[in-house]
Amino acid sequence: MGFPFYIARRYIFSKSSQNAVNIINLVTFLVIVIGSAALFIVLSAFAGLKTFSLSFTNAFDPDLKVTPSSGKFFTVSPEQQNALEDLPNLIAVSKEIEERAYFTFKGKSHIGYIKGIDGNYRSVTGVDSTLYFGNWGVTEYNAVIGIGVYNILGVPPENYRNPLSVLVPKPGKGSINQQALSTERPFNQLSLVVSGVYAVEENLDKKYVFDPLNVVQEFLQKDSLQVSGLNFKLHNQDLIPEMKADIKAILGSEVLVLDRKEQNGTLYRMLNTENLATYLIFTLVLIIALFNVVGAIIMMILDKRQNSKTLHSFGATIQELRRVYFIQGVLVTSFGGLIGVVLGSLLVFSQILFGWVPVTPTLPYPVEFNALNLFVVMGTIVVLGLISSKIASSRISKKLLDT
């Protein structure tokens, strides 16, 4: 390997007598640098966008969440509650209950969810950080609503004279029309005074109205043991599989135990699919760009044909000559990819530090430096460089040297 490597290294830094060959080599090198830098920057931008998108849902998502495997509600007995609280690695556990509801205020209406939470909910999740104005005064008849619900209904905070009205159908059999024929109303009604407004992202802002757990349980005609979910905050995230097994053993097969990724499976799949599609598109661009490497090596082979004849006459085999140009192509692509990744890293770090590219006047475009992306880009460049160099170096043949 010493002889081919030595000759290949000399060919990289030596200028050709043909100016066109020098220009082609320079353009090929710049294409590799720019392509690898662009791929790294795009992957870093998607990594930042993924983290930024998930930060919205993380305010509502606990480390682990228990939901019923079928239906909307399940029962947690006092014995099960005590067993859950005694689990190692547990900081806190919170109960919740939610149901789809119809909200009205002064002729305006909206369909969302009434969500009952206990006193531990704010310590298990990060909802405190989402408060837009007001306070988290979730007391007996005080509620916290999303900014989307607030804008749709126009309900002012601390409005005790005209509270927000919440309606849900009463549990039972038969249609609402059949129940309407009786003297009993077919729905339960609850009046709430808004104490605060939260803001996360558009869909969540229009979805929830928070109220105390016991009030919502009574409103939905459920007993104090019935819930629609349990939320867990853990000391050590690495022990999540063991915690899932322990919780499943206590609560049985009637529940599902979900980590953060499983709670937002659709969002994770969408982000990963977009990331993969972008990677494949830019890899295709790199594949097209690396055809320049094939052309440049072939031009170098033709330009150095006399040198190759001389080396062959001194005893260099066809395989050794092919290895010379193969190593040359690999060195050019690897070195160009390395410079491209370094330039891309500098641009990514400058965006992190200074926010040159803004989304809004106060929000820079989110990017994230990820070592995995660095290895992905370099691995892609090296693999494509190996393939293109192998194709180009195979042009060396006995017939070429004899002409």
C-alpha cells in the first residue's frame, strides 16, 4: 500500500500541464466540500427543529403515562396507589381524568376537552412554564384554559358574573333525543371562572380546559377511584423499561404504560420520516455531484497516462496502478467531506451563538449540533467516494497503457 499511496498523494498536490484538468479537479473538490457542508447543515437544522417541536409537547407529557388499554377510564384502588408511590426511582405520580366537552360563552361555542388534574400534576409535568397570563389557580370552580380557547370564546379572566359554561352528555343508554323527552336534562353542566391562560402550540392551545380532579370526576359522574390517566416523574430516565414493567405488574393488563416517544408516536414518526426524506434527497444530490469525481479521476488517468506507462515499465502492476487512482479518489472525497463538515459545524455553531437566521424577530431558527449527524455525513461521503473511485480506477487497463 506504500507505493500506491505515495504516488496518489503526489498526484493530489501536483498540478497538471493541462489547465482544464486543474479546473475540473478544483471544481470537483469544491462540489464535495459544499455538498457535505450542505448535508450537515440541513441535518443539524432538522435535529434542532425536532427538539424545538418536541419541546411543546414535553410541557404536557410526563416521563411515563398510564392510559386504559380499552375504553376511556380505569380504576386505581388505594392499594394500587400505595404500591405505585412506593416504587423506586419515582419522584411523584399524578392522577388525571378528561372527557370531550362543549364550551360556551355568550353565544360562542367550542368543542375541546375538560381535564381534571390533582395537586401533583404541576410537579410531574412542565405546565407551569406554559402559563401565558393569570395564575394556575385550579381550584374548585376556577379553571385554566388555552390561549386558543380564550381567543375563540373571548371569555375574560376572573369573570364571576358570566362564567364559562361546560356541557357533557350524561352517561347512559339510548340517544340524547330519547333522554330529552324526559324531564331530566340529557347533559351535565358546569360553570367555571377562568383564572389563567396557557400557551404552548396551536393544537394544544385549543384543546384543554384544566380543572381540579375531584370536580371533574363529580361532573362526569365518576367515583374518586376512576381516572383516565396516571402521570409519572422519574429520577433516572435510564430505568424506564424497569419502571414500565413494575407499573404493569401493579395495574395489570387493563392499562398501557407509555414513555414520551410512545405518547407522541405520530409526531415522532412524522419528524423521523421528514428527516430521512431530506437525507435521501441530499444524498441523491451528492451522488450526482460525485459523478464529477469519476470524471476528474478519468481525466487524471488520461493526463497521467505517460507516467502510468513509465511506472508500469518499472514493474508496477495494473492492480497497483488502479490502486493509485482509487486512493487518490478516496483521499479527495474524504478530505473534501472533512472540510465541508468543519465549515458546516462552524456555521451551525455560529447560528447557535448568534442566531443569524431568524424565524421571528425574537426567535432564531433552531439548529442542533449532533455528533451522529457528523458521522452520518462523513460515512456517506466516504462510501460514495469509495464507489466512485472504484468505478473510475477500473478504467486502467493493459489496453490503455499499450496505446
